[in-house]
Amino acid sequence: MANPFGFDSQRVLANVRSADILDLLNRVTAYRARTDPEAIQIIEAELRNREYGPAEIEAHAQSLASDVIFLEDGCAACCSFCRLPAVAEGWGWHRLFRRLPVFPRYLYYCKNHR
């Protein structure tokens, strides 16, 4: 029986195979600092299978470098509303049922939610 808190390569592989290209590229570039090294290998192998090599990965990393907000640990800040890397930040409201403002909080925004 596998450790419930350890790395499960089969679970990661299934997740990676069902992910879209943009998600995989973001995981291997913007979120690389917080991604398990074994998962990085699986993601890179899947990208190679989908005909995305080091040049395409590097091009994606370069496209993120100027806009994305990177935190102290080297990982990109994640949008507060989706999984995309954040490009803007600021104070906003935590909303109950997406309508009722409850309390102010610091938020990160991707290009779609800015």
C-alpha cells in the first residue's frame, strides 16, 4: 500500500495526461519551484509526447517572465480565482456566495480576472 502522504507517480501521471498544454507549461515553468522534482520529470515527458520540447518550454517561460508576479520562493503567485499565474495584485473583498462582501483581503489576478 502506498503512503497516502508520499509521492504517487501513477496519480500524478493520470493527472498530467488529462491536463491541457497551458496547464502543463505553467506547472513546469511558473510553478516549478513548488513542484516535486519527480512530477517535473513526468510533466516534461508528457510535453515531449505532445511534441513540446525544451525550446517551447523556454519560450513559455520567457513569455511569463515580464508579466507574472513571482513570490520570494521563486514560484509564481496563483490567481485567486483560477489556476493561472497572477499578473496583478491588490486589495479586494472576500465575498460570501460571490455577492456579499464580508472582509477585505489581498488578491492576485491573472490576465482573465484582472
